[in-house]
Amino acid sequence: MIDTGRYKLSVVVVKNQRETVEVCRKLVRDKGVHAVLLCPGFTHRDVAEIAETVGENVDVFVTKGDNSSHNISIKTMKREGWFSK
């Protein structure tokens, strides 16, 4: 959580679309979130489902990744066990 005094940024790592939808629903309902920023790995259908879930008063954005950010993300995902068998 980053709190600038004017804005708050919360980062939540999720494992799949179902968890993403549920987390977004709870954040909007319980914390009054106004915007959701997704990593580039979400498909258009995923984004549409999230947008429908959070409602028309919540903005849904998808970030644009580059090679450096991709490498950092992969390293973190490996460390957290996303690719273990």
C-alpha cells in the first residue's frame, strides 16, 4: 500500500481470473476503489469480465509492459512458485 495523502495505491497479486474478479469485487465494495490497473497478461475477455464486475463507475486499465518489467515480473512469479510443477 502506498499512501500519498491524496491517493492510495494497493497492489494485490492474484493467481487466476476467478481470484482477480473476486478481489476486484471486494475492493470496490469494501474499500471504495475507483480504478483497477491490470498487468498486460490479461486478455480482452478477462478485462471485459472485470469491468462488468466492478461496474461502470470504476475505471479498468491495462498497463503496457516492456522487456525490463517483464523480466522483473517473471523473476517474482518464479520466486512465488507460479511455475513449479
